Amino acid sequence: MRWLALLLALVAGQVRGEALCVVPLAGGGPITELEREDPRRIAWDATVIPGYPWLIVKPQSRYPLYTVRGLRFEELGADYPATDLSQYKFFAQRRDGSVIGFGANPRQLWLLEPGAREFRPVPGLRDYMLSRYDPEQDRIYQLLRDGRLYEVANGRQRLSELNGLSYSNRDGLDLGGDTALPRYVPVLGGYLAASDGQIWFHPERGGMWEPLDFGEPVALGWRLPEAPVLVDSGGRVILDMPMQVFVLDASGAVPRLLYSVATRRRPVMAGGRAIVWRVNGRSTWFERVILGNDSDEWLPDLVLLGPNGVEPVPGSPVRARNAEQEGLRLGQSDARNLPVPGRDQVIVEDDERNRYLWDGTRMVAMPQLAPSRIGRYVRFARLGDLDVFLSEQGFFSFDADFAVEKLPMPFEPSGLLSPVHSENFGGSFLVAPDGGGLWLTRDGRDYEPVENRTNAKILEVVADIPERRATLVSTGGGAALLLDCAQRR
């Protein structure tokens, strides 16, 4: 194609001074039959810990953790991060820049101080039952096996000032198998915790733990620490638990439940007003999901979370398909909401792929975003310095009125592409289908080819290497490294 030839000619002139290439890593090849059948298993799962000098790589079919040192792919060889129970993924960065790692076997806290090259164990802080970091208060909590709750400060334990004694049934807060340690919620002026289907509240100063009356048991209470908390324009607090949303009045000393909604997707907000896909079934979460009771009443519909209950979304014609006609079960609806990056707006998509814009005032049809224009399977992606629509048809830029423009590409799209953003190279990498090449774009329009020196197809870009201008790549021959050709070392 003429445009492609012109584009490649332009790119060739732009990149002569800074060629990029992919080179094999010593030790990065397959060592098991499974890895020979699928080399993606080698550089399978990569994790970056802030301030830690090594990229943490967990091959799918091997036990140890690996990293990249120089031009070698080798075992990490650290006491922490380690593999047991994926503990290398459980860490928290504190306000002073230090990082706390939560070990699993044994249960041990580890500390990476700013500027340090490795984690060191925190003395004496071992064999706790649960531990978590509360970013709002910059505190680490530990629940001991005897029910006492400690907080950790400056490497030392002390009994938590939340109650001075215990987190167990001494204060009416029973320790159970679905326990979530305290989480400070500023808009509530206190702490939330969970145990055995019950949510509890403790004021920031003084007082005791009090159970909140939510009307029915709260499922998956251990997910409370990560549950999103939204505040609408009326000051109501929306606690987004798995498959349940609780709308709270936070004006009093203790939060009060206004109402709850069984949900299919997470609520999203625009203009200070939240909408959510509601499930209409009257059964409990346990009956719907665990027992598998089926009913077309559980078909999702889109509602507004109003002051005293759910309301119709102004201007919305959106509703999911009929379960009996389509043979759908709970959890199979494709209807979804897509917050627009950098804007206080949400794209709403129903099961028929019709798309609408919610700005907090009303729902507006967006025919320019129809599947025939931008594809059926759409999501937002970062392409260089652009936020774009990504679909099986390629990439589409959009303006303030959502007028779309299809962006040029160095190859024809085949299936849903996945650009990988790289801070190290200031752009996004894109792998052509069937290993047909690797490209870098910094502006979403011009592409720089990356030279492949591995004699194997490039399969995917995995992750940037910390403290080094290089990126880990998965190829048909195993783990490889992308770097400046002139700076190969």
C-alpha cells in the first residue's frame, strides 16, 4: 500500500540515530516440554516493585522467581520477594517511599528502605494471622492468633489504639474466616472492618466497634480493604462490594444504610451521579451465585443511584436482552460501562453494542461509535501520548465531541491488539499478528520498527526493566531483551 511505503520511508529517516533491537537472553530458553510447546510460559508474569532494582518474573511452569541481569535471564535468589503463595505480589509503598513486603511462609514483614537494593526482615514481626497496610493512615495492622490487633510503627509493634485491647469477641467483633482488617475511610470519619458477613464501624477517635445494619449478610467481606468508595454530589457514600452496592448516609456519627443494590458491574460516576447495572432478583447473593438459582428476574438493567433508592437513568433506552429469549444466565451479559480517560463522562454499551454517553445529566445516543464505525469489541487504550478507542478494527482517536478518526498502522489488524506502554522508551509497543514484527509509536501515528536479532518470532512485550533503558520481551525462543542497539551490554 502506498501510504505504508511512505510511512516506512519516513520512519527510516527518523530512527537512524536511535535504532532499537531485540536480543536473546542467556538462560532465557525453554527447559521443559511445556515451555518448548509454548515459550510464553517463560516470561509469563512480571512484577515491578517501586524502588526495587530487579524486575520480578515468575515463569508459569517453574517454581523460582527470575530476573534479568545484564544479558542473562537467571534466578532472582532473594529471601524476599519469594514464590510461596505469590507473596512477591503482596507489598505496599509507604508515604516515606519505603516498601513493605508481606511474606507468606513464614508470615514475615520485609522492608525495602529508600535507596536500598534488597529487602530486610523486620525483627520480631512474624507469625501473625493477617496483615495489611492502610494507605489513608499510613499504618500497618497485624492480627495475631490470639485475637489482638497490633499496629506497626518504626519497626515496632504496639496494641492498636482503635480499641486498646482486642479485635476479637471481647468487643463484640468476632474473628472469623471472612475477616478484613481495619480500613480508614475519611468521608466516614472512621474505620470499617468485616467479619463473617458483618461490616463494622469504629469512629476515628474514641468509641467502640459497632455493627452496621445492612439487612443481609455481606458476601466476600475480606474484599472490603480494596472495595471502591465513591461520594456522589449529595454527599452519599457508595460502598462498592463484590456484586453488592451499599449507599450510606454519612452525616451522623455512625454511617446508616439508605439502601443496597445487587449489581452486575461496578458503579461508575459522571457529574457526581452514579449509575450501575442492577440485578433484579430478590434472592440473596448466596442463593443466586452459590446455589445457582436461575431466574430471568436477574437480568441486568441500568439504574441511577438516587437519594433514596434507584431511579431511571434520564434519557436512557438501555436494557439488556431477555434471558429466556437469548438463553443467558446471570453473569453472561456483555453490557458494560467505560469511563472516558481524563473526562467526567462514561460510555455505556448495551448487549447489542449500542453505545451512549452519560455525563451525569442524561444519556445520549452515540451513533458515531456504532460497531460498524469502530468495531464490536471496544475498550480504551493508551497509544503513545494518545487516549484512543481500541477494537478488532484497529485504533481510533476521538475529539471532544467523539468524532472519530482511524489511525494509520504499519500492518493490517487481526483480532484485538494490545499495545504495551513503556516508560523506558516513552511510547507504546505493538506486536504484529503472527510474530510479523515489533513497532514503537510515541504519538499514535508514526511507528518505528524494532530490529529482531533473535531468529524467533516476537510474541509479546512483557514489562520494562527497572533502572535501565530496556524491556523484557517474549519470543518463540524464550525470554529476550529490547534495548538500544548501540548500547547493547
